[in-house]
Amino acid sequence: MKAKTGVLLASMMFFQYFIWGAWYVTMGTYMVAHLNASGVEIGAAYSALAIATMISPFFVGMIADRFFAAQRIMGVLHLVGAILLLLATRIESSHTFYWVILFYSLLYMPTIALSNSVAFSQMTDPGKQFPWIRVFGTLGWIVAGVLIGQLGIEKTSSTFYMAATVSTGLGLLSFILPNTPPKADTGGASKAFGTEAFFLFKERPYLIFFIAAIMVCIPLSFYYGFANPFLNEIHFANAASKMTLGQVSEAVFILAIPFLFNRIGVKKMLLMGMTAWILRYIFFAYGNIEANTWMLYAGIILHGICYDFFFVTGYMYTEKKAGEKIKNAAQGLFTFATYGVGMFIGTWFSGYIVDQNKTGETHNWQNIWYVPAYIALGVLIYFIIFFKEKKAVSETSL
């Protein structure tokens, strides 16, 4: 891969995830400040991305991959998306805001797969080259969070203006990215949705893991939707900036996964990830800006273990179980179930729990954080009892 191509792809990834990090993390805080939104309304707005995750494989598999060059359709989607982000700042109703975010999410989520497609098509050794390109996406998310926190704009519409500006820039940049022509036969939406991988459910260990993966998305939804409003409500300064420590942690811990995956096996790694979810919410439940500030930092930094040791490990486990022929279908199925179905359930449920624990203008956050902690504990116990992967498979084949 040429140096110029590498720079273009790295820039693409940086802006792709900068956009997401710029509006997504603080959206709940913005909705409270400007729309007087309830917990359910905030949860609904976050569910928009889950809905888009379930629908976008159809768009990519049946339309984008088959009829358009990936970089061109990506450019159009980002340019139109920028308009919707600007429109979101003009909305004064939570109900209308939801529909704008839903339509935007339906445009944004396909660009994740399209950007990956553009990157992979230019690589001679994707296994070695893609991680170095993808890490710029994590860097983009971190930079967005740091800027928001340092500029003190978490509660303002400036986050959406920032995302819209970068979305416009990436939309224009997309048209000079390396050409990625449409594919003659992509297998359509059925392959994108992962229906070819249904036979994996015949293996009881994978079915047990798959159910656990959906369930653990409920605690994940609590963090994505309400961690920033929580930190702002308890007056944790520069919350958006400090929350990027979670992405730093994610980048660090992901380096340990290939080593640990073969050394300790998939079950122990997944258990470590679920245990981290329990600890995170215990820290949030008892953390404060006085004597227990360290608990707030710990809850944020645990994101690396929470995410990497469960979801990244889960993607690797899914790929190894599926094999070469249907690994893409299996990954599509895993994404559809977790970031689609699981997050959809989790976003609505978390919003309901937050509303049930509202006390005047504040919330009983300790009771709120107990709920995802208990759910994570339940998933952990379920997984320990029922997941019985053969030792030879978990340590040798994996």
C-alpha cells in the first residue's frame, strides 16, 4: 500500500469516528439541557443507532455494494448527514428530535461498513495493515471528546455543529479516496444479515455465548446513553474529555487480546469482560467528586476491558467458530444481534430505569447503576453455569 493511500485511509478513519464521538457521547446531556427530555426519550434517541444497525446491512448488501462505488456513496451519505446534524440543532421537541436522529443514523451506519470496504480493498495484507489504519478511528473519537470537554460545549448544540462540519469535510474527501467499485455478487442482504451463519446455533457453546452477548448489551446501553448525563449531573468537570480515557484504555487492552486469547482461552476472557461490567457500575454507584473521585475514573477506564474482552473477543470467537467460508456472514449476524437487537432492548430499558429513579431535577444514580450491575452479574452466573466449551477448542483452535 502506497504512503499516500495510507494517509488518505487513516484520515478517512479519523474523521469517520470523530463524527460519531462528537455528537453521540453527549447527546443525552444535550437533550436534558435543551429539550427537557425524559430518560425514555433519551433512550429512544440512542435506540435510533440500534435500528440503523439492523437496517444498514440491507442497504449495503442489496444496494451500495452492488450498484455504486463505495467511496462515492459514502461521500453522498456524509454530505446529506451533515445537513441532518445541522437540522437537529433547530429542533425543540424530543419527539421530532428522535426522528431526525433516526434518519441521520440510517445514513451514518452504512458508512461504517463502506469505510471498512474502502480500506480493505487497498490493502495487500489486511491482517497487519488494517489495525494500524483503524486505530486512527479511535484517535478521532478521543480528539472529539477532548475538544468538547476543553471547550466546555457538552450541553450545547456546538457538538452537532462540530460533527456536521467534519461530516461535510469527510463527504468531500470521500470523492478523492481510492476507487472501490461495486461488487458483481455480494450475496445480498441475507449474507450481510448473517443468515448463512444460523447453523452455528447447533453448537450449544456458541448459542450460550450468543444469548449472553445480547444480554450484556443492556448494561452497555446504560453506559452509552447515561454515563455523560450522570457525570455532568454530579458536576464531574470536563466529563467528555475524561470519558475519552475509556477509548485510550480500549486501544491499550486490545493489544493484549491476541496474546491472552490463546493463553487463557475464550471463556476466561469473556468472564473477565463481564466481571469488568459489574465493577464499572459498582464504581459509578459509589463514586462522587469528593472522596471517591477515583471510582469515577476507574469506571471510565474499565471500558477497555469491558468492551475489548467481551465484544472484540466475541468477534474473534465468532470468526474462529464460523471458519473462512462464512466468517463475514457470522460477523454480520453477531453485529445485528448485539448492536442491533441487544442495544435496542437496552436503550429503551435503560431510559425507563432512569425515569423511575428521577427525584425532582436530579436522579438516584446509585439505584440506577445497581440495575446494570445486577444484569451483568446475572449474565456472568448464566455464562459460568452453561458455557462448556471444550478445552481443546478454546485453547488450540482459538
